[in-house]
Amino acid sequence: MNTTRENRTAATRRGELLRVIFTAPTATAFQSSGVGLVIALKYFNAADWQKAIIASAGTAGLLLTPVAVYIAGRLRLPVSKIIGSIIFLGIPGLLLAAFSRQLTTYMTGLLASLLLLASTTPLITSLWRQNAGVENRGKFFGQVAFAGVLTGLLSSGLISWFMREDLSRFRIIFMVLACLLACAALAVIQIPSNPLDRHSAGNPFRNLSLIWKNKLFGYMCIIQMLVGIGNLATNPLRTEYAGSSVRGLGYSPGMILVLGLLLPEIGRAVSMLVWGKLFDRMNFMLMRALVNLFFILSIVLFFTPVPLCQILGSLAYGLAIGGGHIAWNLWVTRFCESEETAAYMSVHTALTGLRGILAPQLAFGVLKFCSIQTVAWSGALLILLSILLLIPVLPRGKTLIHT
């Protein structure tokens, strides 16, 4: 590694460390079973379709990623500055949600903020591809993500404690999160980076052709779609199952937040560094299958009506998302050349956004006819199918791109 690359890698690790630390509380709070959904359920008494929209807000924003990549390519600005600018633009929506007195305004502000924040994903992956060598990319990314997990763990504990008796305190929480986002934007803007390649960041619809031009990439997109729908359909049902006295267990808001936020973050913290090293050294297809097994285990345990099973299921979910976070953010770097990273990632994230919209709507829609356990176990079966589809391509995992 030359001196210039070493300096850029060090600057990226510092800047990304700060960005992740400052954004982790927001990412943790607004995951599909987090504070945003608890407020809708317990404070605003949202209907099923409204809960489904809130649960899908973050992943729905990924549909904007091809457009974000296209605009970034046209602006010809360093990618880190574009990431910081988008984070800044997400702050007003969060403040609108903080001061909302009606569910409609709350949803509008929250959706606007989360849609924008999610659109930075392929740009962040491209930043890491530019500045971190393949020999340590997973390790360094895992270390930064681990710091985010610890921050998320601390913030989830504080949020659960602070809101345990008064849900209206979410307004204070949201204002604090907005301030942290401003700090994150300032941190990431300082990272040295290059503009995106104009050709690879071209027409967002043209990039979709990568699905059939690169057949292995397209095959993996199918597998990701199955595991994604299985997860995204069941994640908001965790909150519904834990909190609803009609459909589930009727736990208190504090207990819901412990199961939905605190325990998964503990699982992530325990596993994140290990997953980062495995990404650098392990057959990627095998790693993906192992992550999916933990997702299945978490679903089966959580939706078993025994308190200990909910605890173990939440911890298993944390182990799964620890590996899933590494694999989801970096896997396309094994399927394309460096200058194509943003284009490939925009396709992957857009498909994630599509299933992020469809899966919660499907889950809450099917609840009218089936029990929560039936829907959850159906999600687990989809993830099992994704593992079976990985078996034929396991040998290909040893020959993927390593640059």
C-alpha cells in the first residue's frame, strides 16, 4: 500500500468513525422495529397500513439510490461532500416529526428524513472502495461499524430508559438526533475522495441491465430478494407481536424497546468484528449462508410465546444483523471493478428499497387472514430457500474479485 493510499485510508477511518458514531443513534432508533414504529403504535395509535409505511421508510429510501448516484455523477463533486450534504438535508424532516401533534405530520417528517438518509448507501460503499484496499477493507469497515454498534447499544439503552414512562419524550430524542446528524455531516465532508465516474453513474435505468449482464450478480440479487423479504416482512411484526395485547404479548413500551433495540445491539456488538474478519477471509457465499441461518434462528425463537425465547431471538437477530450489515454493504465489491461500485450498489440498494416497501405491506395485509406466527414462519421459509439457492454457487465464492 503506497503512502497516498495509507493516508486516505487513515482519513477515511477517522471520518467514517465519526459519521457512524453520530448517525448510529438515528439508525438504531428508526430501524423497522424501533422507536419510530413504537411511537406510531403506542402514542399515535396508527392503523396497520400506517405502521407498514413507517416500518418500510428507511428501506424505501433505497429506491432513491439510483437517482442519488446519477446526480452525484453529474455534479462531479467529491463523493464525501455529497454524502454530507444529503445528511444535512435529512435534518429538517426529523425536526418536523419531533414537533408533530398529528400522525400525518409525524409520518411526513419521518419519511422525508429517512428517505434521504438511506439514499447515501451506495455513495458510502464507493467511498470505502476508493480509499481502503481489499486486504483490510472488511476489517476496517467492521471496526468502524463496531463503534457504531457500541454507540447504538448505548443510545438504545438511554432511549429505552428515557421513554420508559412517558412516550411524549420522543420529541426531545428527535431533536438530539437532529443535532447528531449535523455533526455526522461535518465529519464525513472532511474525508478526501474522488467524484464518481460519470459513465458508471449514468442513466439509473441503464444500471438495471447489470442484473442480466452479470449473471452471478443477478443470481445473488434473487437470493438477496428472498432473504430481504423474509426479514423485512417479519421485523415490524416483532414490535406488533411484543406490544399488541390483541395479536401478541402486550409487553410495556420499555420491554418492547429492550427486545427491539437493546438486545439486538448487544448481539451486533458481540459479533461485528468477527464478521468483518470473516468477510476478508471466508468464502463469501458460505458467509452469506451462515448469516441467513442466524436470521432463521432469530425468527423461530422470537415468535415462540416464551419470554426466554424472545430474549434469545433478539440476541440471535443481533448476531445476524452484525454479519448482514457487513455483507450487505460490501458484497458488490466482490462482483465488479472499482469504478463500477456505485452503479452496482445502486441496483442492489434499489431492489432492497423495493422489497422494503412491499414486505411490510404484505405482512400487515396477510395478518387479516393469518396469525403473526404463520407470517413469521413463512418469512423464515423464504430465508431457508435463499440458503438452498446458495448451495450451487458455493464454489464461485472462492473466485470472486478481490480488489
